Amino acid sequence: MPMRIREDYRSLTGPEKAAMLMMAVGEENAAKMFALMDDEEIKEISQTMANLGSVNANMIERLFAEFAEGISSTGSMVGNYDSTERLLLKVMNKERVDAIMEEIRGPAGRTMWDKLGNVNEQVLANYLKNEYPQTVAVVLSKIKSDHAAAVLNLLPEGFAMEVVMRMLRMEAVQKEVLDDVERTLRNEFMSNLARTSRRDAHEMMAEIFNGLDRQSEQRFLNALEERNRDAAERIKQLMFTFEDLSNLDPSGMQTLMRQIDKDKLALALKGCSEELRNLFFSNMSERAAKIMREDMSAMGPVRLRDVDEAQTMIVQTAKDLSAKGDIVLAENKGEDELVY
């Protein structure tokens, strides 16, 4: 079968131009460029190189001219996930950047193992518990140790020990075995994950309701109760409110109070239960508690909207501290919320 000869430069795709360039610069230079690429890029370019066919000298000359023009242009830019993330980190906090990058990438990363690193450990454990222990051992050996630990902890105990024993006996994994596991994960797990919502709808609504003022929140919940009582109850259970701060132990409470403006705290305490108010006071010095009580008394009547705003700000501060690991907040009411 005669090899096709490529003659129409305008019909070349980006990967085809990249493949041509890699072949034209010689093995030593190509090897250096491959070393700077991720696995997905290497696979795509390699596959394109294998199917490129014969390319005439005129097309190579045009490619080099285009490349030289592009690389010398002051307006030439290369954008990727890393450069985008670095730029975003300069203008917003890391938590928000992580959320944006997760949305851009999906369950993403540069390789399949990077992608698994962005998958919730409970979701990954639910999938792996139905696989062979040897397969799970391979997967856990390829992802980051802290993520592997979280997944291992969620597997049934007997099954988890089987996995541990196989990991201890594991030697170098054959490339064919690794490729097979990676292909299975890509075709079965990641494709199914992409088709399902990454967030529970009730959890999402609980976060949205947390951002409402008290009157609007109650109005929405009352309306939802009339239409779907079960959904309303589940959302209530997932919502984290100012009153839930009563679950903090003294260490967590004091960490939180060090981050709160005293005037905002006094305003927030005007609208909470006596029990929670006393919990805050019990974590202050006697003198500080006395001064705050006097400040609250001197305020007189305050607007409910201002109290809501102060409480919302404090709850958000608590969530920020929780995200950094400084305190631990309850995820589900009525369970053992805190471990210190």
C-alpha cells in the first residue's frame, strides 16, 4: 500500500504541525521537548507522528517559517492550566481558585493518576471496593499518600487489609498491567463520573440557603416544606448555622474568637440563644465578658438584618478556619462532630 504524501499545508491540524516539528528537529531535541510534556500530550503527538505519512520539503519549510514568526512575535502567548492557576492566585484566594480550576478541569489533572487525585475519596472508595484487591493496590500506589490513606480508611476492613498485604508484596508493576488499569479507570470510572453531578443537589442548596438572610431563608424553607418535606428536612440537616457553633469545644471556640471583630460578635450575640451566648462568654476572661455584656446592653434594639449579617460573617470565618484545618466543624448534625 503506497504511503500518502501530504501536500496541502492549510489542511494540517495543530497536532500534525507539532508532530512534523518534532520529527524535523532531530531525536536529541525532540527528546528534550517530550520531557516537558505531560502524558496526554505525548500520547497525542506520538499517535499523530505514527499516522502522518510522507511530508514534502516545501511543507516543512512553511512550518518552520510559521513557527519562527510565531515564536518571535511579542504577542505570542501559551496558556495552560498551570499558568492560568498562577494568574488567578494573584487576584483571589486559594479556596476560590481551587473551585474555579476544579470547574475548568472537571475531575482533572495532567495524567489519569492526577485526575484521581481530584476525585472525592468517598466516591473513589465506593468504586474501588468492587474491584480486585490487586487492582486497588496498584491504584493506591500511584496516587498521593494522604489521598490513598483517606480511601483506604473508607474501604471495608477485611478488604482493606487484603489491599495492604498486596501493596506490601508489590514489586515494580509491569507497564502492560498499569496501562490496563489506567484504561479501565478511564473508560469505566472517569466516564461515569463525568456523567454524574459532582455535587449533591441538597448540599448545594444548603450552601445557597446559608447565604440568605433569615427571613428569606425561612420563606424558602416553608415553601419547600409544602412541596417536598423530605427535601426540606435534608437541607436543614446540611445547613450550618450560627447556632451550630455551640458544637465547638473551647479550643475551637477560642481560635474562632481571635479572628472575629468584637463589635461584630456583640451584634451577632444579640440575636442568638442564651445558651450559645453563655458559651461565647465562658471562653472569654471574666473582664472581657463583662465589657461585652455592657456593650450589648448599650446597643439597645438592633435591626434583625444587621444581626443576620454579623452572624453570617462569623459562620463564614468559621468555615474558612475549618478549610485551613484550624478548627473542625460538624458536617452532619447529631453525630460526633469534632475530633481534636
